[in-house]
Amino acid sequence: MTLTRRLVFFALLALAACGAPRASAPPAENRALFAPNFEDSHPVFFPGRRPARYPVHGIDVARFQKTIDWNTARRNGVNFAFIKATEGGDLLDAEFKNHWRGADQAGVARGAYHFYYFCTTPEVQAAWFIRNVPRGDMLPPVLDMEWNPFSPTCATVRPAGQDVRDQMRRWLNIVTAHYGQKPIIYTTPRFYRENELGKFDDYEFWLRSTAKRPSETFPGERWTFWQYSSTGIIPGIVGKVDLNVFTGSRAEWSQWVAARAR
């Protein structure tokens, strides 16, 4: 066997051992959108434009959703997913890697979020998020800002609003520089109000409002995503899951993803 033939032979063996490369999912803005086949174990009647009237639906998940058949979930209307990645300066969500990989393989547009702690500097927390969330083919990162009543060490640490906003800016600036896109801010009505988050008029919001429309709980605030339920039931997902909608039309979704996903 000549040297050239040997090289070709061993190259073919290496390819066979590695398996054929997995075809990458198309860009998120070009992926098919599916209508929601969702149920809610505790549905709320929203006067005016109900969540069902929005065309683009998705979910957010964390370690509590241990079993997800992402292909089934996508076919039943999960067009995007925000996946919990990190918390504070040293906690990686136990299911992040599984969810991150599964959403990608199913062609679900995916983004990662960080749950903020006030017991660790924003610089440490931003570095931890960056260490665990890879760049590429993702929706904008999300900074989850809400009071944490569960931490045994941090539950009572509640800085003044100006300090809260300063810490947020520092985290946001570091993460923006790394990923090349501005994060989205997720928040709750109480946290938004007590810390005057309306002053972040240069950022997009993902708002939690499960009893009323966002226009009632966040008067005058614009939003890109609305989390309207924490008791959703979706084929392919074991247990309850948070339900969300995108603010615009299908065409606006494609335009938004093309402009904001990296």
C-alpha cells in the first residue's frame, strides 16, 4: 500500500470512528415556527389580547424540568427557550448542559440566563456566566433580577435601588462586551418597582406577569418577552413549565432574531 493510500485509509477510519458530523440547525430566524399546543393547570383570564393571540411562544427551564423531549416540545409550539445557566458566582444549573444541547439539536432558538445574587460582586458573577455559557448560535443573554427569598446566606441582602442598578450595569457591560450583544433584563413587578428599573430604557425587558397583563403590572414599560404562566403543561415535558410569548408577529420574530441572535 502506497503512502498516499495509507493516509486515505487511516483518514477514513478516523471519520468512521467519529461518526458523521451532525448537520447544524439552520439560523434561528429561518426555522419553522409551530403554533402552541399548550395547556395550563391554573389558567388565568387576561382581558384584552390574551397570550394565545400572540403567534410566537416559548418556555424557560431550569433543573426543575429534568425530562424534556425537545423534538416533541418544539413540534407542540416551543419555538424558543431561555435556559438557566448560572446563579451567583459559583452555581451551575445541574441541567444546563443537557437542556442547552437538547434545545440546539431540536432546532429550538435558545438563550441562557443568570440568576443574580447580591452577596457576590457583579464582576465575579459575569465571569462565572461567561465561563459556562459558550458563544455562538444563541439568543441574547438574560440577567434575572428578583429578590431571592431562598438563599440561606443571601436572602436578607437587599441593597438600595441605586446600588442595585449600579451592580446591574457592571454585569451587563461585561457580558455585552463578551458576547457582542446586549443582554435582556428579566424581572418581577415588585423588584422592578422597588429598584426603578424603568431607568434601563436602553435595554429590552422580559417581564413576569402571571395575574395581569404587563400593561397593568408594569405601566408604561415596553417588553420583548412576557412570562404569563408558571403552570404550563406541554407534550414532551414532564411536569409544569413557565410559558412565554414574544411581543411581535412571526415576521417580526424573524427580524428580531436576525438582528439580536449571535
